[in-house]
Amino acid sequence: MEESSFGRLVFMLCLVLSALCLESSDKNSTASVYIVTLKNAPLAHSFGEELRRVGSRHGSAGIYRTWNISRSEGGKGASIVRVHESLLRNVLRGENYLKLYSYHYLINGFAVIITPQQAERLASRREVANVVMDFPVKIATTHTPQFLGLPRGAWRREGGIENAGEGIVIGFVDTGIDPTHPSFSDKSANHRYPIPPRFTGVCEVTKDFPPGSCNRKLIGARHFAASAITRGIFNSSQDYASPFDGDGHGTHTASVAAGNHGILVVVSGHHFGNASGMAPRAHIAVYKALYKRFGGFAADVIAAIDQAAQDGVDIINLSITPNRRPPGIATFFNPIDMALLSAVKAGIFVVQAAGNTGPAPKSMSSFSPWIFTVGAASHDRVYSNSIILGNNITISGVGLASGTRTMHKLVLAVHALNNGTTITDDINVGECQDSSRFDRNLVQRKLLICSYTVRFILGLSTIKQALGTAKNLSAAGLVFYLDSSVTSFQLGPTPMDIPGIIVPSPQDSEVLLRYYNSSLSRENVTRKIVGSNAVAKIVGGVKPMYGNTAPKVMYFSARGPDPEDDSFKDADIMKPNLVAPGNSIWGAWNPRGIGTVEFEGESFAMVSGTSMAAPHVAGIAALIKQKFPNLSPAAIGSALSTTASLSDTKGEHIMAERSYIDPDANQSPATPFDMGSGFVNATAALDPGLVFDIGFDYYMSFLCGINGSSQVVLNYTGESCSAYNSSSVTALDLNLPSITIARLVGTRTVLRSVTNVAGTETYNVGYMAPDSVSVKVSPTRFSIRNGETRVLRFDFRARKNVSVASFGKIGLFGDRGHVLNIPVSVIFKMAS
């Protein structure tokens, strides 16, 4: 979209919104964005039979072919759009409305600005399937390639760094991208770097995204903001009416998955190694639908997903989650998840962040079995500095900063005020935000002690401003103690361009202040403070330390079990699918981005969240897709899941943090509801041996098996459940690489089928039963050739009445070295 056309769009939206508000004022109703779906099938469903025929010709349930319907079915797409426009004209004849998007590829529908009364009239039409009000969504490395074993494992085995991910396109629905970042340049390619011919995406050209922004690495970029504009919260100068990333989040996630290899990381003048994405030769396509100041909305996100599928991406990374559980008879039935189901049908592997709402149970924000949900875990690199006090007490802290070579005197900010300043004049003076408030003679060559308050978290005060104060006053360094207002806030490493440290513990902050106060000098008569004999030395935190026990599931990572429906019962689906590095992750950043104050102006940032974990898996999935181009999305997910690790670097079971406050002191062994199948193992995932596959028909049968769902399935997919009811399956029947039984009453038989994607091999089957449950396995040993499928039967019997979840596992051990782990979870048991 050209800049001028975007301006016209904003103008039109303002006119229509004004007219709608005037029109509806007498009815006490306000126009809103609604997502309307029709009963006719979208393009991705209209060729289902042909897809099934192609799969049958390959003779394997695990084979999918990626189709580019945007070219072969372009005329049908235009026809669907005309149907949308005709319906709106007929129903809302002569009235004000504005269609924002037409969806025709993954779902058949549109987003439109209308009043509630108009929405009711549309919903009453025979051809209309569903009308849902738009809902909000939100956003949820230099060392992790080494920690995941990529250089000596997956990269080396599959042709080296220069080949890792070549030909695979990863689509990012996020906050956009900084196209000038070296992580996305194609200049370093030492040989031809062709764009896959199946990809038909475009690069939008705007003032902020000029010609030449895209290249052979960054091959597509679009932005979607129509729904946000209708709310009057979109500011084209601050939010960038282009694919340009005004936040930094989208730039970061894209670089983690597919950023170039060997990019020098320099922050605050310090060198922190060389960055690389998991699949450094993969292509990147950006679909901006999230914005820093307000997040985003489902109508824009669906438009982005729909466009990514049309353009021909192989993988979609969603480091975003809904702000709330979507409405509907079941969690799975919402416009975003149903659009992603169609994407999966088209052969696209979808990765989504689990959400940062942990560690509470059932805090998952990514629910559906066709989406690969990723939680966050730590890795073994840490940055830690410390301050050594004059009484030989050492206090640990955080700060990506150099140290001081010698001891320096300490001075508390409120004890270094100039004659014209008092605490009464400025109650926040202790935060060191204004150098004019201080006496330079009292601060120079000393370590200035400042207060880290809640104002830093709110962005009202900044570390950079305090650093400027310290430099203006010629301080030897900067020391922050934790104010009581932030006792439960987790502080991460913060870059500083002078010696500095943040003491993140309230207890240690008290130790620091107690030592300082005990060394104060006062006048004999007035008792006025005239100085302090307290001294300290900062030990720098620029050099990383390795060998920390890892991984462990981070406290913020959302947890299962998966909620099934509005009654919030437990579904027979394990979530998350697995965990990946998501704590203190270096990644590309936009210097103009405002996503984190600490890294403003920097080209790299260290960020934590499940948003960072998801692109690790998206990049590794690109490596799997490159090696096995015909594997279905479910089979790719299986390869990732069954090969995941259950042990940390010490060979012990992976731990999970259980508390937001002091998480290191509150941890216990991780369960499948914390970490899914385990921690991603990139090298093993490229050689899984066997895969568990699920075709689109099985997902449909599962959805049709949910009570009252037939009409909803028809509404979203255009397909009748009558074709699937005869083979209706429950969630437990889905051929997932895990087994979760929400209610085990008496005995339950579970079947799983495995397909061999390696050479002929003989497997032994072992198991560890959950508490109060007996397990019977058949067969216990089998031989399987390449391309063959075997059905495994597992009989679970409740031995006691227990309402507490327990966990076990099933292992498949091949004589050629392949090992598959299948986690088992049983929540409620009742003996027959």
C-alpha cells in the first residue's frame, strides 16, 4: 500500500466512523469492528479432495505437498470478495458501513465496521455462519545455537551454516522489522541466494519502508492496521504505517529464527559475541499486525495470517496471544485458531508462544492441537556482576557493564544534593534523573548510589538518564539499590556504558544501605552529614559465565493442562508442546524501537519471554522442513516433540520455577504441564526415526465430535460434519506424540500410529506408569521399514480414586539408536 493510499484509508475510516456514530446515537449503540464468516468454504478447503489424492499417491500419512493457491485459484478469490461486497450492499442497503478486509484463503469472511443492530441483521442471513466482535491480542542470540548443539550437530550434518534453512520461508506475524539491520542483509551470501519461486508475496513501499528494503533474505513485508485505525488509537508517525518495526519485538523474533550468522553484537560499547538465527539461510516474510502502544486486534491478525498463507510461506511464527480466552462453545472455535487450521491444511507449520501468564495452572494462551505451542526455559549462559563492599561483603547484581579497578568511596544520591535542592523539592531525586540537582564536587570519582523504584518499570525514569547524570557529574560508577516498591519485580541484565550495577534483591539492598549508613560522618553539633567512609568496588558483568544448570522452565511461562471449553474442564490435549530458550535472549533490535527502554538506541537487545522461545522452534522447524520437504505439519511437530530432552546439563530432571517472587528458591521437577514433551533438541529432531502424523480429516473429526459443534464447524470451514461423524474422534484419539487423559474412569484404550521416516529398525516399547494407574502395551516389540506405519495400543486402568494429576512416559527404543519419548498425563482417576 502506497503512503498516499494509506492516508486516504485513514480519511475514509474517519468519515465512516463519524457517520456511523451519528447514525447510531439515537439507538444508544456504537459502531465496532465485527468479523463475519460465511458458510461457503474458503479456498484452502475447496481443494481438500485434491490434497488427499496427492497424499494417497505418496503412500504415506506423513506426506503433504505445499500448494500455492494464490496463483491457481486467484479468480476464485476475487469471486469470493465480490460475494462479500454484494452481501453487505443487500443487507445494509443505503446505510453506512466500511469493509476493512475480505478473507478468502483460510476462512471465508470479512471484517467490517457496523453497529450492533447491523451485526444482528447480518447474523440472521442464511448465508452468514458467524458474527464475532473483534478482540484484542498482545505480544507474548548469541549463545543459544551453541547451547542447542547446532554448529556441531544439525548445521554440520545438513551441509553447514551456509545451507541451514535455505529455500524455506518463515512468516512472522508481529510488530514488523527493521530492514536495515545486518541480520537481514543478503550481501554476505557467498553464493546464489534464490527466492523460492512458489513465494508470491510483495514488499510494501512507504516513507518508512523505502524501495530496496526487501532483498533475497527479507523477501516480503506488509502491514495490517485497519481495525486499529477504527479505534482512533493508531498514530501513523509513532506506530509507522508500514512494515517498519517501531517496537523491536518483531525484529528480535525474526533474527532469533532466521537472522544471518556471525553478526557482531555490540551494546553500550561492549562486545557480546556474534549472533545467529536457528536457520540462518531461511527467508523471512513479515506481516505486521501488532503495535507497541496498543498491541493489536484479531481482525488485523487474521488478515496477516490469511495473506501469509496466500503468499506461500512454509512456517508461521506467532509470538502473540489473545488478551483473553476467545468466546465460543469451545476454546478451539475462534477466528484465529480456525484460520490457522486452514493454514495447517495447506501444509504450513504454525508455531505460537504459550504466553507469559505462568506459573499458574491452566494459564495457557495457545490451545488448539494443530498449533505447536512453545513455553520458555533458561539456557546455561548468565551475566552477573557484583559489588565488593569495604567490609568484605560481596553482593551479586545485574548489569551489562564493566567494573572498577579499585575501591571508590560511595555517596547516596540524597546526600549529594546541591544547596538549592531538597527532597521536598523533588521527592524522586534519589533516582538520579537530573544532574542539575547534585553537587558535582560531592559525586566526582565516587560511586553514586541511586534508588531503583517502580517509576523505572513504568518508564517514567530510566537507567540511561541516570547514567547520563553519573557521567555529567564525573562519577566513578553507578549503583542502584532496590526500592521497596519493586520487591517482587524480576530484573534482567541492563546495559551500562560506565561501571554500574543494579542490586536486584531487597535483602541485599538493605545490606548495602546498612553498610553505607554505618560509615557516615556527621558534625558534632548539628549532626549534619558531611561524608561517608564507605568504599566499594564493582566487578564487571560484561563477560558471560557458562555452566549454569539449565534448562529450567521459567516462572513466567504459561502452564497446562489445556482448557477444553467454557466450563474450563481439562482437555485431553497436552500443552505446551515443548519448551525452548526464552530467557535473556540476544536478538536484533531496532535502535528507533521503544519496546524496552534499557535498549533504546541499540541494535541488539536481551529480552525474555515465550515470544523468544517460539522463534527458536520456528527456525529449527525450518531445518526439519528443509530435510523432509514433504512432511506434514503434524509430523514436523512430532519430530520436535518425541526427541525433546528431559534432562538438564547435570543429567538431572528439568526443574520448573513455581513462583514469581524469588523463583530460584521455589522450583520443583517439571511436569508435562510445565514443559510438554521437554526441552527442544535441534539435532535429534532432524533424525526422529518415527513420526506421529495427523491429517486434516482427523482434526475435523475431533471438532465435529464436540457437543453442539456441527454448525460452528460448517460456519468456519464450509464443510459439513456429516462426512466426519461416522469417524468422530475425541481429543484422546488424535494421533498426538503425547497422551493426556483428563478423566480415567475404569479402563481406557488409546491407539497411536507411527510412521518410519528412517531406515528399517526394530523398536522395543517401555513405559513408566503414572501413579495409581496400570499400563498395558501392545506390541512390546516391532520391526518397521521406511515409509511403513504401525499401530500401538495402550490400555490404561485406574487403580485408585485420585483427583490429583500424575505423570508417566512411554519410550520407543530403536536398535539403530532412535529413542522416542511420549509423555503421559492422567488428571482424574476412578477405579471401576
